[in-house]
Amino acid sequence: MRVWTTILLMTILTQSYGQVTLGTGIVKIEFDDKTTIDFYSKPTDNVHFKRIEFFDDKEINSWNIKNLKTEQTWLKPEVLWLDYSQFNFRCKSTNGEWLELIVNNDNGQTYWIKKNKTTTFLTWEEYLKQMFAVDRLADHKQNIRKQPSDTADEIKYEGRDCFQVKSLKGDWIEIFTTDYCDQGQNKTEIKSGWIKWRRGDKLLINYYTTS
């Protein structure tokens, strides 16, 4: 059941946030019960505009964000999954030691944070290659191609989508099939195939960060 729980959660994230600019990549923030993150309106500001503070929440036996319900009125990042220590943002731009993060994937609001040992920037290729699995959007069931081209030969595929990412080329990602979420069903093995992962700023895939 964990696989399907993850799929449901990440589907909600990627589909509801698909219209906001994809930016240059993803910033992953590591946190523990002592982490404080200051967000600034501009990288030239001396005083933070928003602040997120984590704490050890004994009631849920997990790290949590202070006043989470209040903070979530503006904080709607790419991924916020406290149980799995996942706190990820789309990065719109960089300026020296500063990162412009999309803090609200509903309206595109951005704030700036300063790079430090808790921040890791990943290109979309690096990020998607780390995913447990990706699949095609159900309402945009594109064909799998042998090459990254709309005119390339189609790969006939049978089975539930459960792909990993091998490489990225423009709007296309190279995928291959995995065994761990096939659940014993017969399907086509793909060692190398291509699908589009985006159209402009719209994601054409769902991605799942963990099982």
C-alpha cells in the first residue's frame, strides 16, 4: 500500500502545481529539529520577510514546522513531506550566494534564501534521475518513442507505467522500466525509450520521490 499512497500524494503535487514556471531546477533543504530558514523579499534585504522554524514534535514523533497551518497559507513548495525529511522547492533563479525559490506553487510567489550547508541545488535532470519512479499523465497519454522526436518510431508498451529516468534532452527524458512496482504483471521491458517530461512550464509526468 505504501507505493500507492506515495503515488496518490505525488500525483496531487505534480498535477496541481503544473502551471507554475519550472525554473532552473530544484533546491532540496535538509532539516532537523533545530533548523531555522529565513526567507527574504530581495537578496539585498537585511531583514527576513518570512521565517520557518522546525521542532521535535513529540505528539507525532516527528520533526515539524512551528505554526504549520498558518505558514501553509503562503508556504506551498514542490514537496513538503516531513515524515520523509523532504522539503523541496523549484528554483527560479540564482544571484551569487542567493537562491530565488518558488515558495507557493499555486500562485508563483518567490522569496530568496542564502545558500548554506543545508541547501542542495539540482538541475531537473539530476532531480528526476533520483526519483523512485515516473509515469505519464493519464490525461496526456503520450507515446513512448525510440528517439527524442515526435516523428521517431513508437515503442509499443503494455503494463502499468513505472519508469526510471536515464537522461534528459530538452523537453524529453530517456526512460527505462523497473521491476519493483510491477507487482508480477507481464509488461514490456524498455531499456531505452523517450517521453516528454514538459511542455513549456507544464509537467507531462508524475514523479514519485520514494516507495
